[in-house]
Amino acid sequence: MPSIDASINSGTEPAHPAGPDHPTDTAGPTGAEAADTLDLRLSGELLAALRDRAPETGYAAAPRMPTGGDLLDDPGGWEPAATPAGEFRLVAADVERDLALISRWMNDPAVAAFWELSGDESVTAAHLRSQVDGDGRSVPCLGLLDGVPMSYWELYRADLDPLARHYPARPQDTGLHLLIGGVSDRGRGIGTSLLRAVSDLVLDNRPRCTRVIAEPDLRNTPSVAAFLSAGFRFSAEVQLPEKRAALMIRDRVLRRLL
């Protein structure tokens, strides 16, 4: 799979693509901070307006359950999470509804450097359909912050993925891939906040899962730093077919301590 660290920590660092790469941290997961003054409220509105948003029609409705719910416990149906940046939730990606938006994100040079899904929309469409129509081992989702789509996620069963050949996998290990879509949502700590929120959602909704796994490119230091700040620990360097990766793990037993 491509990498998923699409420049989370800094507006200039690349994010990891559709494989197992990871995000660089942006100031607290995509969030606009509440303000007590009129000026600050206007700033928040301006940031929201600058966000690379897709049509919101359809997102307010009950999310469509992704294929293979038995394998990943239907992440598209999980309750929203409160984050420092606002209310965040995952909705199952829909190829027809979301293709133009996700393809635009994939063609951002910072994202394309790791995901390698730039080009015509058909490239992204083929990648999404392989998961939507697959057996449920990987589920593509949009991440919505206060109702606005601003990130793309892939949750996958790491213990059933080729990644399991490269580390001592445990049953129900769950992996994360992520990219932050809008430039205005990068470099502000948002990646770290969202990584913590989504890994918490995994552990809260998948009681049989004891660990959340990530494998960002070892060269992507902002991404590795974001995972560390989100409560993941560095476990090992692993040589994958497409990259040298940092194996990052967030353990259920340590989640309240890190």
C-alpha cells in the first residue's frame, strides 16, 4: 500500500501515501481553537473557509457501513470523538461521492511524494475500489472535523496484511494510514491530535485489539515525531518492499500513560 504521512506536521513536509506511511504532526489534530473574542472567532471562520472541503451533502446522514465489518468492526459507524480541534468522526469513503476530493488530495505534491497515487482520477478510483470491494481487511474512510471532510484514513488488519511478514504480529493488530488533505490543516499539530483520537477509537471499539500499528517511512521524521507525540512507541526498523519503515505501536495497556 502507499504511504500515508501527507505532511501533517508542517505544510511543507510530505505526507505518507496509500500504503503504510504516516502523517507528520500539525498543531493538534485538525482543529480550530475556540476563541472568546470576535477577532479570534473570525480567524476560525477564515480557517474553515480556507479548508479544502468537499460538498457536505450526505455526510450528516448515518454513515454507510463499510464492507467487511466483521474484520474491522465497522469504523464508519463509530461515534464521533472530541479533540482539541473540534468534533472528529470517520465516515466510510464512497467512491462516487468522494473520488474528486480524494484524487485532488493525492495530486498535492506533498501527498504524492509518499502515496504515489497522483494522476488521473482513475488511479485513485482503482485504489479505493480495491478496498471498498475487497474482503474488509482494509477500510477507507474520510475524516470529518466539525462536519468538514479534511483527511483520508485507511484502517487495516495489520495481522492479515503483508506487513505481518515483517514483524511479530498479534491477532487483531490494527494498522493506520493517514493523510491531511488541506494545506491549512497541516503544520499545526493536527496530525498528532487525530492520530491519538483515531487510535483511541480503534481501542474503544475493537475490544479484541491490543495494539494499533503504523509504519511511516523512517526518513519522514515529522511523521515519526507525530506518532510519538500521539502515544505510539518506536518498536523497530523494518525493511518493507517499498521503504525502510519505523514500526510504531500504541499499546492498549499503555494508552493512559503515553
